[in-house]
Amino acid sequence: RFLQSMIEQGLPSLTVTGTCYEYGIQNGCLQEKMPANPTTSYGMAKDVLRRRLETLQKEYPFRLRWLRLFFMYGNGQPARTLMGQVDQALAAGLEAFDMSGGEQLRDYLPTIEVPALVAKVALQTRYDGIFNICSGQPISVRRLVEEHVAAKGGRLRLNLGVYPYPEHEPLAFWGDPTRLRFALAAFEEEQNYAANL
């Protein structure tokens, strides 16, 4: 209702963060043109909101940029997330950390990079629609954890295979950042043009 009210009052452009979970259980490289098929309540809620906003575009002339965030890690990570749990284990001086087999391939970005990407896509005026906010570089969860522990100077033995792989997630999925790159290039061109006026 809040978003609809702003649109009805003449909001010209709207940028909303969605989630990679809108894709559902699809393996491999995910492109924005692929159909959404969410299997989690979170993914379904985001997808319903996107569809509702797209319906409103038929009534009101506003631009919509829907940003599907992939996985993020960095300082201030919530304690319930994988990297938050790893950080807690390191801080507690634990010798071992229980996890799944760690062979899942995911698309991670450092949290410090994500706000700038969101802002640049929102501010550029050339591209609308759905954008994957991702690196485009799949990495195994095991390798990500190992690199994170090494970067923190920690020593933490990984007990692999303790937990099963989540049934609501595919084993391997990552984003195609092509449309993101187009939007970032448009932002830079527009900024350079404005600076030279």
C-alpha cells in the first residue's frame, strides 16, 4: 500500500530489492529472463510484490528497477547466517566448525560493495526491469569459508558433511551480471556527461 500510494501520487521511478530465491530450484547460471518459480515463503513474497508493481505500471507511468540480491557477506553479518556463525566460532576460539559438505556453488558479494551497486542501478536512467545483483562468479561454500577463515587469520577445522544440503536450494546457482554491467556502464556515462556540462 505504501509503494502504491507513492506511485499514485506521481513517483516517477522506483527501485526495489528482490532476492535470488525468486528463481526457485533452478541450477546453473540464472538470467533475469528466466521465469520466477520461488519455493520459499520469502521468495514468493518478493515475487508477488514484483508482479503487483508490474501490474501497476499498466495504470501509472513509473519506471521500475527490480534488483535480485544474491548472497552477501561481511562485517555485521547476522548471527544466524553461515558467515555470522563462522565469525562467532572464530571469536569464541573454537577448534572446529560443523557444516554441510560445502560443495554448493553460490554467488557471493562483499556487503561493502552492494550499496554502491544498488545506488548506481537506481540512479542510471537507461535500463529498467530486473537486475541480478551478483558477481557472476560461483564459489563453493567450503572455499568461501576457508578463505574467510584464512583472511581473519583464524584456525578453524571444518567438520564437513555434518548437516545435509538444504532441500529448498539447488546445489549450484549463480547470477548472470550482464544487465547489471550495462546499468553500471550507463551510470558512469551519465555521470561523465553531467560532469562535462
